[in-house]
Amino acid sequence: MRLADRLRVEMIRATARFSVSYGDDLGFAGRDLPAPERIHVRTRHGRVPVHLYSPGGHDLPVHVHLHGGAFLMRYPQMDDWWCRYVAATAGVVVANVDFEVAPRAAYPVAQHQAHDVAASLAADGTPVSVGGFSSGGGLAASVVLKARDAGSFVPTLQVLGIPALDLSAEPRDGDPGMISPDLRRLVRRVYLPDPASRREPYASPLLAPDLSGLPPAVVLTAERDVLRAEGDAYADRLRGAGVRVVHDVTPGVDHYFLTEDPVRARDTMAMVADEIRAAGQAAGAQRGSRPSRARRRSEADASAGTSTAPAQTPSE
């Protein structure tokens, strides 16, 4: 890794909590939920912190959320507002995953950690949906592909918000939008330094040869976002593979599609929450009543003395 790249990425990582500010106007529900509980889930790359947002109640489905940040920002709290909203309105436990990013990790570490957390939470039959924004949206698509291929669990739904789905494509100078070609090249150099790996389906789900057998999908794209073409194409391919797809395009906005149009965002967010709730309820009706793995793990951590204080980014 170039020294200049490493220094730049370390700065992006260190300042994420100060530089990322969105969603302040979108706290339509869930503000009164308690602070998330922090548990740890074992993965093939070590124990991963997971922040659990619960609306209260027992035997709830789980929605695994994967934050954005271009695999450069380890700051799951950027989506605290979204996790609270989904927990409160969809009636699920939201598991916000604190996966590792560059420069401390390179592909496929984040993909493995995200998949392993979701599979672990689903191991006892708890209904688990998976979603994310931006790079996290691409990560969610990777998780459900891996789950299908490995037979590790069956996600109830995938929510792909403004997803980055093709990391093999070379950014073009002059591409419009708030995500600059320079940033997109940086992501490729530091998180996917091997160009051949960028074409692997778990790095670039849009290039997966077969999308059949995947769970229903909600795909959210934005009219002026440079990533729109990837999301639109993926939605079309999913439909062609026989997957049920809800594809919503927010008109006139860029990558921060919800914050740029808070009025429309209410309807978009409510639609997504309805889909998550319905998917969890349908799977839960088949499962019956058993304590979820997330609940049992949280109780086990508490009995072992693990802190459940307000979540914060782990010290580096």
C-alpha cells in the first residue's frame, strides 16, 4: 500500500465520527429506544462487535444492518437513526455490525465477518434479513450470495440501499455525483489491492453468474447517484432470475438519497420497514416460538459481565 494512501485512509477512519453527519432529520421513530446493547460474535476473522437495537419483546426476527463508508470508515453509529427507525417500526431486533475495514483489513475480511455474524444469528432458526447502505448495500448482497452458495442460512429479505455492486469497473474522470472517481479508485487500491479479486462475485455481486435462489430484494437507487446503474442492473437481473424485487428510485437526488428529500424519505423508509416486518413475520410463523440467538447471546454476555453501556467504536 502506498504510504500516501495509508495516511489518507487512516485520517478518513480516524475522523469518520466527525465527518459523517446525515440522518438528523430522519429520526421519525425510535428516538426513545434505549441505547443499543453491544455483544460480540465469533467469525473466522475474530470476534466482531455487534450493536443490538431492540423495540422490546421476545422471540423477534433480526435484521442485520451493514453500514456504508466505502470500506474505509469503521463507524457503525453513522446509521444509528436508521437502526432505531427499523427496530421501532418493523418490530425486529436490528444488529448493526462493526466489521473491520481498510487499512487494517482487505477483501474479503468485511465480507466474511458480515456473513459469519448473520449466519450465527440465524443458526437457531431465528428469521434474519440483511441490508445496508452504499458499500454496506453491496456487502449485504454479498452476504446473501454466500449464504446461498454455502447453505449457511436462508435470509428472509435483502435490503440494498444505493448499493456498490461492481468494484471491478474503473471509475471514469468526469463521472458526476458526490462520490468522486478519486475516492472510488482509493477504495479499490486499499481494500481490493488485487485487481483479480475485484471481479469475484462476493466483491462485485453484479458480476455473479447466477442470481437464482436468492431471497426477495428491496433495491433503493437514486436518480443522480453514480452507483444508480449498478443498482438498476442488479434489480433487473434479480427479476430475470425469478426473485421478487421491489425497486424504488428516488428522483432528483444523489447518493444521500434519503436526507436530500426528507418528505419522500418518510414513504421510502416506511415501505422498507413494512417489507422487513412482513418477511420476518412470514418466517416467524413457520418457525414457531423459540428465543432468538441474538437474545440468548445478549443475556449470556450480560451474565458474564460484558458491558451493555451505550455503544461506541472500539478503541483501535
